[in-house]
Amino acid sequence: MSSDGAYSHHRLPVSLEPHDLERLLWVLVAVSLIGDIVTTFVGLHLGLAESNPIARSAIEGYGLAGMLALKAFAVAVGLLCRPLLPAAYRPIVPAGLAVPWVLAVCINLYMISLVV
């Protein structure tokens, strides 16, 4: 049995080094963080409820400042843990922050669309 040409390697159409990918993902973190905060507060203004009990407590206790502090804490943990990883794996840190926030934005937009 021969494996000549049996496996093809798929590459992105652009060359993306780990540090470039990480930079791009940090931009996504910033955009998704802002999107999550904006859509959360729009939803709350429209009468929706925050489903995350930690975020709900922060918002109920401190409003926008509580939400910003919660997001800042998450980013700080990511930045503190980042140097512990080899350079090639560092993009996992902003990806781990951005993915849940992008999902939260999508869910928030869906919920807002149901009440508008």
C-alpha cells in the first residue's frame, strides 16, 4: 500500500505566522468584547435578562463599571497566562477569549431580534 499523494495538505491562501494570527485574534477580542457589552446593555434596556449569574451580579451591583471590570479581569488573566505558552501556541489565549464573546454577541443579537 502506497501513500503517494494520498494525503494532501491544505494551506490558507495567505501565509499567517503565529504572531500575526495572535494580533488578529486580539483585534477580534476587542471587537467582540465591545459587541458583547453593547448588545448586553441594549438587551437589558429592552427588558431581557442576563443569563450569566456572575455577569448578572456584577451588572446589578455596579452597572456598566461592573461589566467592564469583569471583562478586564478576563483579559488580564489571559495576558498573565500568555507568557506561559510557547510562542506558537499563544494565539489560543485571545481565541479563548474571543470565541465565547462572539457567541454571546450572536445570542444577544438573536434575543434582541425577538423583542424588537
